[in-house]
Amino acid sequence: MNPVNYLYLAALLFTIGAAGVLIRRNAIVVFMCIELMLNACNLAFVVFSRMHGNLDGQIIAFFTMVVAAAEVVVGLAIIVSIFRTRHTASVDDASLMKL
Amino acid sequence: MENLIALLVAAPLAGAALLLCGGRRLDRAGHWIGTLLALGSFALAVPLFTELLGRDAEHRTLHQHLFSWIPVGGFQADVAFQLDQLSMTFVLLITGVGSLIHIYSIGYMEHDERRRRFFGYLNLFLAAMLLLVLADNYLLLYVGWEGVGLASYLLIGFWQHKPSAATAAKKAFLVNRVGDVGLSIAIMLMFTTFGTFAFGPVLGAAGETSEGKLTAIGVMLLLAACGKSAQVPLQSWLGDAMEGPTPVSALIHAATMVTAGVYLITRSGAIFNGAPDAQTAVVVVGAVTLLFGAIVGCAKDDIKKALAGSTMSQIGYMILAAGLGPIGYAFAIMHLVTHGFFKAGLFLGAGSVMHGMNDEVDMRRYGGLRKYMPVTFITFGLGYLAIIGFPGLSGFFSKDKIIEAAFAKGGTEGWILGGAALLGAAITAFYMTRVMLMTFFGEERWRKAPTPSPAEPSVEPAAETRGEYTPPHPHESPRSMTIPMILLAVGSVFAGGLFSINEAFVTWLEPVTSVDHGHPPLSASAITTATIVVMVLGVGLACLQYGRKPVPAVAPRGSLLTRAARRDLLQDDFNHVVLVRGGGELTRALVQLDHSVVDGAVNGTAASMGGLSGRLRQAQNGFARSYAVQMLGGAAVLIAVTLLMRGV
């Protein structure tokens, strides 16, 4: 199968993720969309790795997964903490960090 | 002998330091210390003079290098002295006449409780003037130049409790500053042109320098000379300087200060010789001033102000002669020396008259004083004959030579300058005769109570005039005052004749100033006759107006010219309108410009930055999703730009 199709898939997934981040208000959903975007990128890396015949892309995909795992830990902790204090998971309600 | 030169300056300088820092314990001896140090300087000058006389004409220049003042690479400022024929002449005049004025001041300032300070200032004045004439470079000359300005400021404002004296001192200082700027620019120009400002190299190289540069330097030097020598257009301080004690006026007008400009131009002769345009400016200034001062002198009723006008006019003669180049330098200096004698004598005489008349200065309140003050009358009279150029007296020889030199300039210029000088001689005879007649002859107007002048209705009649008026008791001054006057009168009578024997003075100065007799269009005897004729005319006219008729005790309204001349030919009004008001307008406009343009630019930048930041701040709304949009948009733009750049 033509690897370019995987790239289309990756672009589609990224777009869905980005749209979800921008449109959805629930912090958990936004968070999942971010994961979606990261994994779309991972997919693209792996495809490029395959196309170019070297392992650089796959290694970067691993790095991304490691960083994403760490980010999930921190991000979920923040979301839980916000939910506990404000009783809501809407990202628009956490808008105090402004001038 | 060279090592003595510095002592000439050091003696009065030490006197000034001692008297000004010594405190009250020197009050009793202060005037003696000051006078002795001035005399000491003169006593040093005499052997130096005989030493110079004993040498060949070519080797009459002594140098003394004291120390390097500011050695910085190519910029070498030395404290070094040069004593040549020109400086020697000035040194003798300054110390000689200066010492006589010191002696006179002992009597004149006897009742002034600040006499010690007065003598300290007098010594400072002498020291500064000696430094000015003995310096061997323009920078050191500038130090003396400023010192003279400072000392004159202190002395003119000596009676600082009088607001008029304080104002006059400030005026003299400020007007002098204008000239000083000229001198400093001239020195800077010299440094950029010649790389040095020592007399030797600068004057030596002046011959090979372009005329434009020499003209620029010359005009700046002329500006400087105008300030110090009270020449048009910087003449306005001289009349007001009469607020100082009379010995100060004598010192400023005869021995120091106003002669500095003549010295500067004569010393810089080599520069002016190479710049005919600057020379023309000098002669024009001289000719205008000699008529200006003479006209002012005719209208003044204040005896000292009449003499001040006369000084302005006589210095005008000297500047005119100095502007003529080698034809005139020597005569300018000769007139300067003879003028030093008779003007000092006249001022001391005027001071003596004031001393006997309870400090009255209005000549309309004098009259018939010759009986009461015979010595003053005779010495003043001899000074008077000298200044109007009575044949055989000092002024005759020097002024006649200047008039001859003016004619010898040649062409129309020569006729105009010669004519102006002749006219000046006639007016000089007129106003000096007027002073003489109003002071020493005629009815004794001081016996009657003064009537308030209609010209100045604001002046309240003094309390004594309303009730019982006690007329002053004119009396001869003490011997400490009359002896200097007698000595100066002797100088006024004989100096000119002595200088003219075999042209001794001209020959003496020739190595410094070089001498050129020019080609006068008229024979010397014709010019001399003309000088005598105009002098007699002037005297006759004054006798008709002030001798035959009684002098009114209150000044008549007078013609338009008289009224203008009483106001110093509107010099102060001119300065007020053009400089004070014009300057005010200019500063106001500049302030306006500063507020609108400069501040506007700065404040505008700040305000627009503030406005822009306010707009940008709107983006910081705290909503994470809007930040996400911005990041996405930014990333999209970056990628788009990267792709586009690759495509190109």
C-alpha cells in the first residue's frame, strides 16, 4: 500500500485533534484531542521513517511517547486539581491568567 | 635678566593674594602693601628697560619659560613670557601709571572701610594686565585677558551696595564675554590652522597661510578687541563703568583694560597684514567709534561720562591706526602711551574735583572751581591741552601722526578715514573745552540749591534742597592725590615730544611692528595745519557756546541729536530692542519649539507605544483556547512562509 495514504490519515487525525482543541470546552476532551495530535505526528514520523528507510523518525516517535506520557501525568493532575477547586472541567472557566 | 620677567607679574599678584586673603589684620597696612608691590613691579621694569636699550635693536627680545602648563601631544600650552619692545612699552605704562593711581587711591579711598580689598583688586588688575602683555602665546594672553575682565568686574562693582554699580559691573562683564568668545574662537582657529598658538610660530607662519583663514582669525580678534576696548558695537559697558570709584576709571581708561584691544591687534599685526578685509573692518570700527564716542562726549553732563566718551573716541583713534597696518601700528601705540598719561591725569583730576565737591558729578553743578583747586585746575588743564592736541603737547604729536597715517592709507579710503579723524579732532576739542569751561570757569553754580531737572521728573529733590541748602566747600585734594596728578601732567606735556625726537618711539618699536610711512596725498605740514585749524575751530565753538553765555544749571531739552547723545546714541535702547527683546522672543520661540516638536516627538512615541500595547494586551485574555488558535495560526504562518521560501 502507498505510504502516502498514511500521511493523509495523519493529517486528518491532526486536523480532528486541532479542531477538537479549539472547539471543545471540556478539559478532558481537549486533552484527548491533544493526544490525538501528538499521535498523528507520531504516525507521520513513522511513515517518513519507512519512506526514507532509516530509523530516525521511529526514534523521535518514541521520544514523543515518553514526553506525552509525562505530559499526561502533569496535565491530568492539573485538570483534577481544577475540578476539585472549581467543580467544573471547562477550560474557559480557568481564565484568570491574564492581565 | 630674563628671570625677572615673571617677577613683574608675580609682585602685584602676590599683593592681590595677600590683601584678599590676609583678612582684617592687614586693614591698616593694606594700601601701603598694594602700592609698594605696584611700585616694585615698576622698579623691576626700569632695569629691564635699560637692559633692552643696551642691546642691539635685533636682540631686544627676552624669553622666560616658566613651566609647561598643559602638555598633551601636539597641544603644548606653556606658561612662558616674552618681553620685547611692544610688551616693554606696555609694562612701563601699566606699572608706571598704575602705581601713580595706587598712590592717588590712598588719599581718594581714605574713608572707605573696604580700602584693603580695593587695593587687592587694583593689584589683581595690574597682575592680569601684565600677564596679558607679557605672555608669549595666545592662550596665556587669554588668561590675562579674562583676569582683566574679572578685575574690572570686581572694581566697577566695588560699591556693590549701589544697585547701579552692581548692574554696571554685570553689564561690563557680560559685554566683555561677547568679545572673549571672539578671542577663544580666534585661538581655536589658530590651533587648527597653525597647530600652535605661540606668538613666534603663529605670526611667523601667517605669511604663508590662505587669506580666508587669516581674515576669519582677524575678524574674531577684532571682536575680542571691540569687547575689551569698548569699540562699536560692544561699547555700551564703558559709560556705565563710571559707577566704579574714580581711580578705577582712570586705571581702566588709561593704563589697562581698554588698551588691551589695541595691544591684541598690534601684536597680531602679521595676521592683519595678510588679511586686508579684516583690516578694513578694523579701520571702520575705529573710525565709527571715534566719532561715536566724541558725539556722546559732547552731550554728557556727568564729568566722568564725558571723559568716558572721550576715551572711547581716543581708543577709536588707536584702533583706526592699528587697522592701517604698518603705517599706523607704531602711532597707535604712541597715542596709547600719551593717552595713558593725559587720560589718567584727566580722570584723577575729575576724581579730585568730585572729592572736593561732595561726590557731585554733574558739571552743571560745578563752575568757577579754578580758584579753589589750583593744582587740579593746572594739571587737568595740561591734560586738556594734551588731549585736544595743542601744539607741543603729547596728544598733538601722536594724534597728528594718526591723522597723517589715515590720509596715507591712500585713495578714497584714505580721504574718508583722514576726514573722519580730522572731524573727530574737532569734536574732541569741542567737548573737552566744554568740560573745562563748565568745571573750572563761569559762575559758581554750586552755590545755588539744585533745581529738579525737568528731563528726569522722577528724581525727588533731596531733603536738604527743600529746606536749607548747604553748598559744598570746594577744596584742594591731599598731597597723595595731587602728586600723581602733577606727575601725569608732566607726562602729558613732554611724553609726545620726547617720543618724537628723531622718531625715537617709532624706531624703538620698528622691529616688532615694522614701519611704513606710506604716501600721504597731502604734505605733512598741510595735515598738521589742518589738525590745528580744526582744533581751534572746536575750541572756539565751545567757547562761544559755554564761555560767553552762562551755562544753564538745568540741562536744556536740546536737539534730537543732543537728546540721543545723552542716551549714548541710543546704544542701550538698540541693545534692548535687538538683543534683549529679540533674544527673549528667540528663547520663547525655542521653548515653544521644544515643547511642541521635541517633547511632542518623545511624548508621541511614548503614547503610541502605550496605545499599541493596550491593543496587544487584548490578546492576553486568559482563555487557553484563544492562545491555542494563536499558536496554530503562528505555526501555519511559519510553515507557509517556509514553503514559500523553498518555492522561491
